[in-house]
Amino acid sequence: MSVDEDHHQTELLRSRVTLTYMRGAIVSLSIALIAGVLGVAYYIPALAPIIQKLGINFTSLRPIHTTFAVVFIILAGISVIHRYLEDVAPAIQPAERLRLRVQFVLWMIAGVGILVTLALGFFSGREYMGFHPIFSIPIILGWLLCCWNFFAHVRKGILCKPMHVTMWSIGLLFFIYTFIEQHAWLLPGIFANPIVDMQLQWKATGTLVGSFNLLVYGTLYYIATKISKNDSYAHCRLAYALFAVGLLNSFTNFAHHTYHLPQSTIVKQISFVISMTEIVLLTRVVWDIAAMVKAKKLSTPCSVQLFLTAAKWWTAFILATSIFISIPPINALIHGTTVVMGHAMGAEIGIDAMVLFAAITWILIERQEGKTTTPCNLDSNRFRNNIIGFNISVGALVVWLTTAGTITAVYRFEGLANPQWLTVSGPFIFFATGIASAYFLARLLWEWLKLLFKP
């Protein structure tokens, strides 16, 4: 085999790995979407009995929705990591190929098993980790293989590599720690103490979010370097500052969500300051990268620009609301209301998902270049209109959840029941905005799925 043929074979194999993880990410998001649509339909009295007759319980839908939404973020981030390995890694050797296959089988077993058992009503009740802990074994084994493959290629000179490599490296290792911590409730002494159990669950959930946030932040820097064809921004001081504060925040961000639990005041104050610093730095980074991409508009697909522009404005919105709802008296009012739900949804969809959507779209458009004379649907006016429609509908959903939750908080503080109009019309507004969001997301998913599963 000639050198050119060997190089082409290497590119082909690594490209398949990237697309395999991307397929897993998009399928996971599709599962989360279906569970979300069925879940929101439960809020309509006329539809709930119909769904129940089909044997679909709301108690199963929520953990399916949240679990596979997190799986999407993680798998999409890993697919971008493998796109990076296409740039820098040599040919896939037999040992690495075996590890990749074993990892894929382990995660397939875990994914199918989690979906089936959650649908049958077997769940742990833990946030983001609602599945039976038996499936944590193939997940962590597969993750160790993933780390092995990644560090085999980046460990040499890692301190000199761009910031996205550092973020991915720490994020992959950090996940192992937080994933183990998520299972502390299995220890009898912790499970028997509800306060300690809740404190640990909040802390572990915060660090879990921190680990996949690092995957997303790394993706953001990587896409910026590929589009701008310049990695100077991934070596700047701001990149290191965001990394340092983001990592520190991963250990402390739980505290300003647990004002209702016994803990030191100084811990809450430190957590508040660090978490606000992270979102301020992230806002600056996203705005800078969006401006950088816009400057490269002649070579950058408009749909990718649109996703990053959406992420820019969502990050600014999340910054404003984060500061507001983290003020202790306000946090005490809105805790347990849909304000928190809207905030979490805005952060995961508006920041994490938009960055990952931009990366997925860029990779798929790149794959299409030079292979066909037909214009790519991912950069068509129809696709861009779906992006706009999706952001508007999700914005309406988040605004409604924030409004409804605020009203509930005020009336609860006054010792009153919710106003009648909110009780009657609230579920229908939630359903309408949720279905509109699902509709536009489904249209985006369809375009990605057509390319990902194209023969």
C-alpha cells in the first residue's frame, strides 16, 4: 500500500469513528425529544389518559428525557474530540481499533439497557443518573477505554497544546471522579442520612455538569480555530482564565443551589462569586468567537454562524438570570418552581446544545464539500429558518417557565394558591411552546439524520 493510500485509509477509519459517535449523539437527542414531547403532553388533561393507556408513565419519561439529553452532550463532545484526532493522530493500530470496538459495544449495551429498563419503570431516582446503577459498569469501563485512546495521542507535549485539548483532557478525567461520586448513595451510611445524601447528590451533579461543560468549552475553541484557521485564541490568557475558573467552579457550583440545606455561609458566598465569574468569562469568549466567525463569513457556512450567534445571545441571557436567581432571598423564593427548570433548559439548550449543533453542522458540511455538486441542506434557507424558529420557540418556553415560576413563588410566599388563570391556561401554554420547540428541533434532527445515516 502506498503512503497516499495508507493516509487515505487512516482518514477514512477515523472519520467513521467521528461519525459513529455523532450518530449516537443525534439518536440520543431524538430519544430525549420523544420523551420530552410525551412528557409535556401529560400536562393536558385530555391527553394524559391516552398516553397512560399506551403504558407510558410520566415517572419513566422524565429520567429518559434528562438522561439521554446528557448522553447527547457527552457523545457530541466526544465526536468533536475524534474529529480533532483526525487532524493529529496517526493510523489506527489494531489495539486501538479493538478498544474502540469494545467501547462502542459497552456503551451500546448501557444505552439500550437504560432505555428499556427506564421504560419498564426501573430507576434510581437520582438527578441525571436516573437509571439502574448496574449500567454504570459498562459506562465507566467504556469511558476508561475512551481516555486511553485519547491520551495515547495527546500525552506528549500536552502542556504546549491549544486550550481545547487541555479542556478535553481534564473533562475526560474529571468525569471519572464525578461519576464515581454520583454513586456515593449506594453506601448504606450515606443513604441512611437524607441531608448528607442530598448534599452529596447536589455536589456530584454540579461536578458532572462541570465535566461535560469542559467538553463543550473545548468544542467551542476547536471550532473557532478550524474556522479562523488560527489557534492563537486557544492559547490566549482568556482561554486559560476560563479554564481555571470553570474547573474551580465545577467543585463549588453546587453551593449556590443549596441554600435550603445546612452549609457554611462562606461556602455559599465563594460558590456564588466563582460561578458568576465563570459565566462572565464564558460570555466574553462566546462573543469573541462569534465575532471571529462572522469575520470569516465568506468561508463559514451561515448555519454555523447562526448557531454561534444564538449561543452568544443565550449566554448573555443566562448570565443575567444567573446573577438574579442566585441572590439568596430570591433563590429561596424560586427554589422548586419552574424558574429553575427554565434556567437549566436555557443553559443546556442555549449554550451547550447551540455550540454542539454548530460543531455537528460544520463537520457534516465539511464532509459534503467536494463530494457532490448538490448544495448541502445544512446551509440552506430552510435549515436556517428552522434554527431561528427553534430558538424563538425555546425562548418562548423559557420565558413562560420563568414567568409561571415567579408567579408561583410570589403567591407561595404570600401563603396563597396560584391564580385561577395560571392553573387553567398554564399547562396549555407549556404544551404549545414545548411542542413548537420540538417541531423545529425535529426538523433539524431530520436533516442531520439523513446525512449521518446516508449509505
